[in-house]
Amino acid sequence: MPRSTERLAAGTPLLQVRDVAVEFQTLEGPVHAVQAVDLDLAAGETLAIVGESGSGKSTTAMATIGLLPGNGRVTRGSILFEGQDLVGAPESVMRTIRGGSIGLVPQDPMSNLNPVSKIGTQIAETLLAHGLATRKDVDRKVIETLAAAGLPNAEERAKQYPHEFSGGMRQRALIAIGLACNPKLLIADEPTSALDVTVQKTILDQLERMTGELGTAVMLITHDLGLAAERASRVVVMNRGRIVEQGPARQILEDPQQPYTQALVKAAPSVAAVRLRPEAHARPAAPVAPVEAAAEASTPVDNIVEIENLTKVFKIRGKKEDFVAVDDVSLSIPRGETVAIVGESGSGKTTTARMLLKVIEPTSGAMRFEGQDVATLKGRELRDFRQKVQPIFQDPYSSLNPMFTIERIIEEPLAFYKRGSSKERTARVKKLLDDVALPASMMSRYPSELSGGQRQRVAIARALALSPELIVCDEPVSALDVLVQDQVLTLLRDLQREYGLSYLFISHDLAVVRLISDYVCVMKDGKLVEAATSEEIFTNPRDPYTRKLLASIPGNELDIAV
């Protein structure tokens, strides 16, 4: 049954934020994270707040619920929830409101669930704390809560730990906790940013159904403009702590008025976007399985990589049946082109990339790099191969040594392979930083001092250090905001033009793949279900699974001019 909002006068918003400013005290002095923010949220409405990292969107949300870090405080303004000002409210009052009246679904489900406590126990704590269950009936209500969040076998799931859940299941558990007390307002902070498009759609559909049945208002924090347009009735755009534009969602995103909003929309990948590479000449269908299809193309294709009947089987301890991660996959990568492998988590795309990088060995099948069998490479040939094939990983922070300066990080492969003198290597590092549009002054800094986009540029510079011919990009922009994402994708394109690089691009984000790829290979359950040129995949998908993936992209029907 929908929650009552009888305390509100007719037409009064459930949440009223007026002239709010938030300040953080740092060693370098105060940082004004939010300045003069005004917004309203009506009962039952979904409002999306969008913007880059550091725009103030999450800070605004955390100020609303009184969960700012210890060095943060609201310095000005009021936050009225059902007419009650929450700014300066006693912690005892805020504890009652949190969970009971305002729920929260945080961004990272793994770090926000207690790893040593069972899922059911964590939901039970919420129910008991707010007096919505007794010790006698709490187990039954936990199961009902998990089932309402769309988790199958809720009774068994309640007995499991977070590490036994997939990413989508963990996010459902957080949604269950956030909605356990039937709150009047739910704050969802990037609730699906790390999930595949199909899982994302399932989670958002479930969240929409549950909040709709409860009459819950939703404050959706996201950098995904397509998601905002699809799921919210109104959008607030923030930049540098201020609101630059707000209004009806589709109107804001289809006809943005402010330059910043226009730049944000232009940078957002969508299936309507054109390929970043401008050449429109017809391409032979090289990476279609089986590889022999390339030989039938009207134009001869110089393939830098050829993969035939590749299979990887993992033996699972304690189970009789083996797990087939990659099942009889065949594809090729033309020299100087970008081949993308897409699919959900568990589809086998990253395992395929790891085999090509020779990080793990295949169970069967053949991989040839420049005509050489990768499986047989040893000694000097293997060293040569590792210099010619370089990776760019998903997380630019964990893939960079936090104890090394940027100069040492980029220089490390040069020193390992004894490329040039110390002076020549320093000059090479400066050139690489220039190639990725970073100043030489960055050389003395550490990864912790860089933004996410800057760290990813450093990772790209390191991958370029040995002048490779093939770069394997494993989800290289999935953790970045749309503007930074756009910059990195454009950088990859420009570097490909300049150096004739070939890319194997692993991603679950089909909108990004549309921008960067020449060819697309779609994987599901370890098998290659469809492979064709990017244009063919996005305009005329043949396999039902490919069509399902495309249909799951948030905002894919928006009429956005790019």
C-alpha cells in the first residue's frame, strides 16, 4: 500500500532543498562542494541528478540524509522533509528518519554490505531497528523482503554471504535493505553503474515496480544520461557544486539549453551515435566466425590476430561437472582496426582476452599473432610477443602501483626490456605523456593525486611505452564519467590513427562499443552468437540475444543529436 503523506499540505513537495551549501575542511583549506542548491521532489516522483564526478550530486544527496563525512557540513540553507528541517537536526532524529522515512541504495554493493554477516542478518537488523519486526517473525519478514526485491529462492539466499552473490544479486539485496521499511523517499546513488545492461534493466524495472507500489519518491544519482531520461520524470544537472539546468527529463536531454548540459549530452554514448572514426568505406566482414570467412571477403584482409575454435574449461573443486568459460570461439582482428567483444558478465569475453594475452592457457584451439602460434611462444619469442601486445585494464587505480611516481610507472616496461639509456627513457616518458595530453609536470606525482581520467591516460601511456601493435582494452572506460569517457575514447581513436594500432575492446556497454568499434563479436555463455561489422550489429542484429542487449541500453530511443 502506498505510504501516506498526510503531513504535507496539498501541493507541497515531499522534499524541499533551499539555498544549500556544503563545505569540506581539508589540509589545504575549505572546499565548497555544493553552493546555493535549490530543488524540489514531490511524493511518488523520480528525480535524477546528473553530472560529472565532483559535480556535487552525491554530496547533495548525502547532505539530505545527514551522512556527510566528518569533515563536511551544511553551512547554509535548509533541507525540508515533510516540512521538517533536517539541517542541524539531532542525530537521534536522523537515525529515526534514515531507513524509516528515507532509504538509501549506495553505489558499491560489495563495500556497503558487511562481508562477515549473512544477507538475511543484515536485513533483519534494519527491520528490528525500526520496530517493523519482532524476534519471532523477523525471519519470515526477511524472506518476504528479499522476495519482493526479486531474489529467487529467498529463504536460501538469506543464509548466504555477500561474496556468494553476483553483482546484480548484491544490488538487489541493497535495494531490499533500502526499501525494507517502506520509506517515503529512496536515495539511489549510482545503483547500477557496474552492472551489465540486461542486469541493469532488470534491477531498475524491479526498483521502479517496488517504489511504484509503495508510492516512494526516488532521488536517482547517476552519470548515465540515457538512464536518467528513461527512468526519471525530471532531471537536475549539476556542475562544480551548482545546478546549471533542471526541468522535464526528456526536454532537458533532447533540447539542452546550457552549454555544459549540451556538452554532457554530446559526450554521452548512445546507439544513435556515429562511429568516432569518420571513414565510411565498406569493410570486409573479417572477424565473423569461422575465420575462413575472411578469405572470402572481396578485399584482402591483413589479420594481426586469428583465433580458431578456442576453448577454455575450468575444473571446479567439489563439483563433477567442469565449467566451460569459452566454447569453440573463432574470430580475427584486422591490422589497424578495432574488434569489440561484448556480452554480459560470465559470457567469456574477458577469459578470451586473457588467453590472447597469454595470462592463462587455452584448453584447446589455436591463437595466431602475426602468423605465430601463441601457445608455442617461449624465450625470446615470448618476450617479443609481450612487447607487441599490451593491456589496458578496467580500474586505472588498482592497475597502477600507488608507491611509484607517474614517471616510474610509465618507464617501468622500458627499463624491464632495457630500452634506451636513463636519459632516453625520461625523454620517452615525456613524449608519451604528451601523446595522452598530460603535462610533463605529472611525472613527479603519484596515482592518488590524479583524477580517474588522468589515471586512465597514464595507463594508456604505459601501454604505449613499448610501441605495441595490439592493445587489449578490458572495460577501459566503464568507471569514468561521460565527459572523461568521451575524452579517453577520442584519445584511443587518435592514437590508433597515428600509430596504426589494433585494438581488442572488451566491454559490456554497447553504446560505448558503437562509438569505438569497427567490428563487434557478441558472446553469451562462452559461445560466439553473432559477429559482424559494427554497423550491421547495431542496425540489423540477427540473433535474439543481440537484440535483447540492444533493447536493454538505457535511453536508446532518445532523439539526441550528436
